[in-house]
Amino acid sequence: MIRFLLFSFFLHLAIYFITLNGSSPSLPAEIIDIQISQIEKKESRSVRLIVQKSKSNSNSLAVQADSGQSALSQDSKSQYLSAVHELVKKQQTYPNLSKKMKEQGEVKIQLTLNASGELQSVELVQRSPFQRLNDAAINAATRAAPFQPFPQGIQAASWKIVVPIKFTLN
């Protein structure tokens, strides 16, 4: 519903520009790119409005929706992220000294992967107060690498993925 309202608003806005003084929008290519996001579903879609002036001096409006992120590529992304999180979690080890000293905490690391799944970098986004736990989180990511190549629906050259790692004693 939100998507429809936003699309309708921008369509009416483009028509307004067309009818304003009988001239088209003051864009050199006469193309308006609009990004419509729906926050609840965390999906994004591009819509391109193309304004063309015909030979009879009247304006016509063509609306073209880019293919953008399909539901299939969203599923591919979710599955890929889950797989990366699971692989890092499997490599997680609790440092023995941290266990003895009852150190607990959560560490968030950011992995930068290239399209072939190689680990380019690991950064601490949120540190634990205990350096041993921070180091263990980074080591889990490096041991889990390399990851699978990106699914076909993901056209990025690299991808930054944040992975939370919890260290809790039972």
C-alpha cells in the first residue's frame, strides 16, 4: 500500500511538471529516477519516470519500473547471510582463560567479502570489554573463510556483513 501511494505521488508530480506551462521538467535527459523503499519488508525498488516530448508539441509520459530487487534475490540474500552467520558461529571458540575468569560479552564484527566469497577484511564494529573475546570473534571469521560465492541475484563486487557473536557461560 505504501509503495502504491509513493508511486502514485511521484507519478502525479511528474504529470504536474509536464502540464506546468506546457513545458517538460528541466532535466537535460528528461529522466527522473525515484527510489521507493518499504521499510517493513526491507525491500527497495527503483522506478524510472521517462518524460518524452512528441512531435506535436504535447507531452507524453512513459513509466517504466526497473526490475530491481526481486523476491527471489531477497531470498537469496537472506539465505546467504544466514549461511555466513552459521559458518562463523561454527568456528567460534570460547577462550579457556575467559571461561575461567567468567568473561562474557557480545562482539559484532563486520566482514567484507568479495563476489567469489573471499574474506577481504574483518573489523570490530562493537567490542566486548575483554580483548580475548574480541580476538576470538575475529579468529572465528578468519577460520570460517572462504565463504561461498555470492548467489546470482547479488550483483555487488563486495559485501559488508555484520555478524554478532555472543560469548555467554551457562
